[in-house]
Amino acid sequence: MLNIVLFGPPGAGKGTQSQRIIDKYALIHLSTGDILRSEISRGTELGLQAKHLMDKGELVPDSVVIGMIGHKIAENREAEGFIFDGFPRTVAQAEALDNLLSEFNTEIHEMIALEVEEEELKKRLLARGKISGRVDDQNIAKIENRIHVYKSQTLPVATYYQKQEKYKGINGIGSIEEIFDRICSAIEAA
Ligand code: B4P
């Protein structure tokens, strides 16, 4: 198995690059953001709970996302590996992921962290907000709150993987293809 965490602030290009990575490496894509948006669009109880938090740019409770990911890993136990996109977003989620994977005798092999400065993030998210209909992309105050939540709750996850010597920083500025090439080099060197 090859298990990769694709990490970065909101708007860094995680979702964009995940699509290319799964095509090339035949990994299962697990995006907590996508799973939560699908719950919202189906009007489930979980979706209703998540919506008001996501719309404000706050994180959904750890117990909710850990449960969702646990189900998905169990459903795909024969997979070649996983790309975790937007998860883990807290140290508690990172610890839970290590425990879940150890139940299947596997582990995270590498964290690929897309590094993008704040002004560029805001520009990308506001541009997507004009076409995506995503409430959390349409308002600068909400975007700034997401970046604040990232710095305070999510950035410690990078230190967690640095301590395990699994962190690989990638320059996330450039064309989508250029960044994809950098990611492939990092995956192939892992
Ligand atoms: P996510 O869905 O993970 O969304 P995101 O951080 O905005 O990143 P995304 O992957 O969508 O965007 P990308 O960078 O690819 O999370 C949304 C919300 O869900 C969170 O705020 C939270 O409430 C909740 N949530 C999700 N996971 C959770 C968890 N584990 N725990 C708790 N809560 C959780 O792209 C952004 C834009 O940039 C796109 O328009 C793209 O086209 C553009 N772009 C990408 N690469 C580019 C490049 N190289 N140059 C120019 N533009 C580029």
C-alpha cells in the first residue's frame, strides 16, 4: 500500500492535485471536504450539522470526520493505497489515522505539503467562489477565518509528521502541471 497525506492551507491546490495523483497512481481519494459536501447535498443529519460550521469556515468535530474516514478505509481494504485530502486537519485526527491504518497493518508513508502564501490563497478562493457556489469561498471574512483556523488547529499536524520524518514541502506556486511534476518526484522518491 502507498498512503499519502496531501496537506496545505485552504486553496493550496489539494483537491486540484488529488485528481491528477489518483489518475496516475491508482490510489483511492478520500477528501473529507468532498464527503461532507456530499452529505450536505443529500440533506443527511450529518450534513445538516456540518453545514453551519463549514459555511463559517470552522472545522467539523473530530469524532465526525474520524468516523467517516474509518468507514471509507474499511470499505476499501483491498486498495493499492489512499490519498488523504484535507484530512487530518487536527493532531487528534492524525493520531486517529495512525491507529486506523495500523489496524490494517499499514501506515502513512509521506505527507506532501503544498506551500502557498496567504495573498495567493485568498485570490484563488475568491475566484473559485464566483463559479463554484461554495458559501465558504464567497466572502473574504470567511476565507480569512479558514486561514486562521488552519494556522491555529491544522498547522501542528505538519509538525506531527515532521517528527516522524514523513514531511515533504512542495512549492505550490506555478502552473498546475508544474506542481504536479514536483509532487510526482516527491512520491517517487518516497
Ligand atoms: P476542503 O474541501 O478540504 O477545502 P479547501 O481547504 O478549500 O481546499 P480544496 O482542496 O477544495 O481547494 P484547492 O486547494 O484544490 O474543506 C472545506 C471545509 O470542510 C473546511 O473549511 C471544513 O469546514 C470542512 N472540513 C473538511 N475536512 C475536514 C476535517 N478533516 N476536519 C474538520 N473539518 C473539515 O483549490 C482552490 C482553488 O485554487 C481552485 O479554484 C483551484 O482551481 C485553484 N488552484 C489550484 N491550484 C492552482 C494553481 N497552481 N494556480 C492557480 N490556481 C490554482
